[in-house]
Amino acid sequence: MQQRNIGKVLLGALFVVLLSACSPFSKLQKSGTDDEKYKGAVEYYKKSDWYRAGLLFEELIPVLKGSNESEMAQFYYAYTQYHQQQYLLSATLFKKFYETFARSEHAQEAMYMYAFSLYKDTPSFNLDQSNTLTATSALQDFVNAYPDSQYKDECTRMILELRKKLERKAYEKAKLYYKTSGFNIASYKSSVISIENFQKEFPDSEYNEELAFLKVDAEFSLAQNSLETKQKERYQEAINYHQAFIDKYPNSRFLKQSEKMYETSQKELERLVKEEQAREKEKEKLKNPDANRPAKVTAANQK
């Protein structure tokens, strides 16, 4: 019984193969002329049969080089890959098109589709954002090249969306350094640097209030865990960061926490300054041991 079922499956598969071999597409691909294949590819394209149209255009492009059909074959082929969600390939093909046919009436659209294909291939914010940077650059290049294009507003929208993705990635990176900073001094330093880089790159970000507070916290923690020779400088930095924080966010929900670190930093700074002054006095005593001794009483002095 089982062998009979297997036989039916194999027979069905063979029937599908034979049917495919006898299909109009198969006949066209095997024995059609270049002109017939081109017309067939255009028909499949119009029917949104991207796979078959793509196979035919891919085959035709090398042999159509220099002909009137070459330009449109390459343009259509790029679109067949885009519609099959092969975005990196379609980006490559659209870029090649507008570089090869710079004077074509389709050059502007091809440049837009190059950037749009890259946009479609960008990953979620938690992954590597190299492609996002490339897509953002391509979209901006298009807007610069065609400031009056019908695609301008859409490009601007996509650029803002991608910048939000980069912003979220940078925010999560800064937070990650902060979360792991309890493990070593280097992470405290990296946290502060990462936050400062974020503030420079995204000055209007909604995350800046939180990160400004975390910078105070990270620098304060860095000072606490540093060698005493480094503490004075780092507590002073924590104080500076706190003052900048309250100047910009006087009603922040993090205000009380920041003020506690500020007060502790001031006390520690005062302690360190006193200890430094005491050490300096000791050094002076060692340099001039006679300076603090009482004068000798002599007969001359008693007169």
C-alpha cells in the first residue's frame, strides 16, 4: 500500500516536470528567437510574472548590448528583482542602469529605486546599521541631485525614519555601556564617551534627558571607583555634568538622584583638597626641617 502511494507521488512529480517542459515559457526559452524572447519577457512583466520575466531578461541582456531594446531590458530586469524582494541585487542593477544610461528618461527613477531598494533592505535597529547608513546617504544624494523630484517628500520621510533607527541604535549602545559599567572602569569611560557622541549626533533626541542624567551617574561612579590620584578630576567632571544637566532639565524626574551625587561629589572633592593640602605641608616640612623648630636660647638672646 505504501509503495503504491510512493509511486503515485513520483508519477505526479514526473507529470509536473513533463508539463513544465512542454509549457509555452519552456518552449520560448529553449527555441525562441531573441526578438520573441524580448516580447515574451515584456508580456510576462506586464502580467507581473516577475520570475519568468526576470529569467528571460537576464538571458537577453548580454545579447541585446548596443541594441534599442538593451536599455529597457536592463530597466525591467532591475524591477523584476525588486518585486521578488531581492533588494540588494535590484539596488545594484538600478545603480548600474542610471550610471550606464545617465541621459535616459528613466535615469531619475532608477536612481530613486536604487535608494529605495537599499531602504527596503535596512535591518531592525538592534542589528548592524551599515546598510542603514548607506541607504540614508543614497536617499540624500537623490534629493540633492533632484531637489524638485516627485519623490522628494517620500525620500525626506524615509531619511527621517532611518535617522530614527540610527538614533535608537546609538541610544541602546550608550545604555548598554552604562548597564555593563559596573564590571570595570573602562565601561564607565565608554559609557560617558558614548553618551557624549550621542548628544552631538542627536541634539534634539527625546532620549537626551535620560542620557544626560546617566552621564552624571557614570562619571560619578567612575570617580568612586578610580584611584585616588584620578578622583579629584573625575568628581569635578561629575559636578560639571550635573550643573549642565540641571541647567537644561531643571524639572527632570532624575533631579533628586543627580543632586545626591552632586552633594557627595562636592564633599569628596573637599576631602581630597584638604588631604592634598595636608600632604603639601608635610612635603614642605621635610624640605625645611629647621623652619618649624623653636629658636635656640643663647646668652646673647637672654640679655
